[in-house]
Amino acid sequence: MTGPLENDWLDEDRLDEDRLAAELARVLSVADPVPAAVVDAARHSFGWRELDAELAKLVADSRLAAASVRGDPGRLLSFQAGDRTLEIEVTRLDDRLRILGQVVPPGPAQVRAEQPAGTLDVTADHLGRFTIDSLPPGPTRFFCLPLGPDGAPVDAGIVSEWQVL
Amino acid sequence: MRADRDSLVAAAAAGDQGAWDAIVNRYAGLVWAVARGLRLSAADAADVCQVTWLRLLENLNRIQDPGALGSWLATTARREAIGTLRRRREVPVAEPDRGDVADEQQPPPWQAVLVRERDQELWQAFRRLSDRCQALLRLLVLDPTEGGYAAAAAALDMPVGSLGPTRARCLAALRRHLRAARGKGETTGEVADDWPARE
């Protein structure tokens, strides 16, 4: 197929910008398409919508701090919802993450690390501290349900914004 | 179009999976292009895409202007991508577009999918452009509408008015690379890039 349109697309002045852009769009869609798994993951993320917990916004992230020290202990994240705070320290060991968490105000809580691939439940002690030893990296959020003296949840709890850990 | 988009966001916020899927179909290419335009590997780009969609999900009820959805997604993806680059420490913080490309992680290999020689030439010429030109062209060829320009401006952190002239310079540079590869015009190695100097 060597009709004039096919043939001339490279020729200097005949090729207008929009035509080159259209050729590039086509080539990009073939050479670097959005992977089907990425689109599927986006569709399936809709299942994470339902939640009564209050959203805890990221208020501090050492990754975004101007100065980063070589060999620093880990990434420190701080999420806040109202007067509640969730402090998270992330340390990377090979291809796994170790999480040290602190619920503020301190107190017992159920904590769930949620990732699209699965969830992991731990308990924060009476000082609000919890540990997750081996978490795969990737998009993660923390759902925190503070417990009253009777061991029952005091309310719907808080959930952190999604972060890539 | 605008009414469609507004009602899609409202429907998705009300729990309509079909509306959510329609939003994903409409903008998946944009979010991917933002991440790849910042030179993330395919694996990191996939994480950035997923967290961007999860962020939209948790903010569906808070989206003030559904018409600006593309810009919101582009801004969120850009922020996440730059964060990922910092975490990887592959690039100086001030210049997120100078990342180390993990082309070997990029499926599928372009040689296998671009069967026509001229398509391969175009892809190779594109890859020789500056990172900024590549990022800009990825976004603008994907969606050359007004909404696409607004999203590209957000993704590139550039004024929308400068996109058109820059697009023209990047396309001209692309054409020069193509001609050089074909032995037409310039015959020596480097072809000027034409990204406008920073002020």
C-alpha cells in the first residue's frame, strides 16, 4: 500500500502537525499501551468504596521533606482525622516492609493494613502501639478502630488516605 | 459531554459500578501517560495508577468540579509519581524528568509490536526527544481537546497557554529526528531538542 497519503507522511512540509500527532498517538498506543491489568485494577478498586470510617488525611511525610539523610531509619507518615492521629514508620527490608505504628490518643485498637491484594489485621496495645512485620510494598491504607474499656469499638474509626508504600 | 461527566461522577459516588468503569475507561490512558511521562518503570507506573484511582474513589464525594476531573487525576498522578521517584532516589529532587528509564521492564517490547518499519522509526525518534517533550506529546496526542490540554497543563505543571507552541516545537524536533534517521536533512548526530529554555 503506497498511496500518496501513506507515502508522504515523512516528507517535510507536506506533513502537517496534526497528522504527525495522530501517527504518534497510534504508535504510542501500540508501543506503550495501558496494561490490561492496570485497567482491571482500576475497575476493581471500586470495591474499596464502602466505608463509614472518617478519612484521615496525610499531614506529614518524611519522603516529601526537603532534606533526606542517607541511611535514614525509614519513612515517617502522619495521618490525621479530627483529634486522632496515626503515626506510621515504614522500613524496607529487601522487598518487604516493616511497619511500626502509633495510635494517638494512645489506647487499644484494631488496626487493619488494607491493600488491593489483601488485608492484614493486628492489634494496637494499651499504649496504642502496633507492629506489622512483613507487608508487601504497594498501595496501602490503614483502618484503625479504637476500642473502649469493654473491648468494643467506640465508633466507626478512622482510615488513612491511600499511599504507595 | 460535560453533563455526561458530571452525572458519571455523581452516579459513581452513589455506588454505580458502571459509571465508575466508564470513568476508568475514559481516563486510564491519561493517568498512565502521566506516570510514564515522568519516566516511571511499568511496575511503578502501575502502582501510581492504582493509588490515583483509589484516591479518586475516596474523594468522589468531594470533587467540586467534575468538569475538571481530568486535571484532578493528572495532578494526583503527578504528585504520586514524583513521590515514587523520590523514594526510588533515582533522580535529583529538582528535576523529576531525568529519571532512569527501566525500558527493559516495559512490556511488550516495541520491536515485537511495531511491525512496520516506519512505526519503529517514529517510536525511536520519539524516544530520542527530551523527557519533557516526550511527556508533553504523550498527553497531547492522547487527548487534543480542551479538557486534555487542561489535564496536560496540570500533569506538566505548565501554563496551558504555553502548551500549543511547545507542542509545535516538540513535533518539529520529532520530524527532524525522523529525517536525520532517514538521511534526509541533518546528517550529524545530535539534533537540537527545542524545549524552551527555563526562565
